Amino acid sequence: TASVAAAPSLVPAPRGLSGASSRSSRFAKTRTMYRSVVTRAADGVPTIFGSPGSRTQIVEWACKELGVEFSSVTLNRASMKSGEYLAVHPFGKIPGMKAADGETGIFESGALMLYVADLSGSLPTPEQRGAAASWVIWANATMWPALESSRGKGDMQALFGPVDAILGKQKWILGDTFSIADMAIGAYIRYGEMFFGMALPKTMPNLVAFMDAIKNREHFKATVGGG
């Protein structure tokens, strides 16, 4: 098990993930690193490096939702710039991940989500992975920048109209099964609500119902929904 190379007085007692309980002990232990980062994957599972109140929670949600065991390490600004962490994320940002092989560094939250989906086996064909990746990339590269630049006050019809139309034909973005695509879209809509006070138009009842269903999911409440 990785250890913390820091003065004992600086290291808080290990804690569970927000919303986790003893019943979910198969999920990660969380450790806080202050000066030195130990970046070896724990026990053959991926290690997520991040902090509360960031996109880290999207990746934690994906792991919990898809049943992928993981370890979580909380970083501060100093440890984000350490040589050990830069080997995981070359730009020293969060979230980052050390893959389950204990060697490969993965960064960008969308890439982490797709890797988690791959580990779970939830997207077994190249076609399913391609379809899911389309939506994960759209949420990260198109949807969120549009919300961020407009402070959630942009052209909602142009941005979400096609999404609402799809959800009028099927329960989830890729069909009848909840997937990583739904998580990407749902997480960033929720962030728009939280950070900008964004409200989905009543003229998009399918998207509103989609978000209501997401907000009722247990693992969403424990991660992204908890702020």
C-alpha cells in the first residue's frame, strides 16, 4: 500500500469518499498528499488524483456507477507540480490517473471516463465505444465551453435541442442502457446549474426528465451531486 511521505502532523486520518459508507468499502480509500506523491497504482486498480469540488468527482461517479474499484488521492497545488505527478499528468492539472497496470498515466477527465468504461466492459464493441466517445468529447469540448463562456445564458436550443430530441425517442443517450455518455452530459449540466444558476428550458421536457432521473441516482448524489 502506498504511504505518505509527509510530516505526521500534516496528514489527516484516511477518510472515505463523499457519500461512501462501510457497505461500499470495495471502493477506494482516499489519502491526502502534501509534499510528495506516491503514484503507484494501489493493488492493481486505477488511482485517481484530484481534489474535492473538481472534475475529479465525475470520474469517481463513473467508477462507482460502473462498478470499477479504484483508489483516490487528494492533491494540493505543491504536489500537483511534483515530478512524480507530472509523470501522470504532464501539465500538472487534475484529475489525473495512474492506470490499473501501475505504469500508464492518463489525463483529461473525458479520457479517464472512457478508460473507466473500458475497464468495466460496459461498451463491448468498437461501435459502442465510438458512439460513447462522441458524446463524452462533445460534453467536454463543445457543451461545457459553451456554458462556461456564456455563464449558462447562451442559446439553449442550439446547444441542447438535438439532445432533447434524442431523449424524446429513448430513455438514455445511447438507447435503453445508462452509459458513460449520460454521465458526461449529466455532470456538465449539473455544473452549469451549480456554478451559473443555469435552468433548463421548460420547452425541453425530455432533457429535464433525463436530469431528474440522473439526480436520483445514488452514486451521482454521492459524487457530482454533492458538489
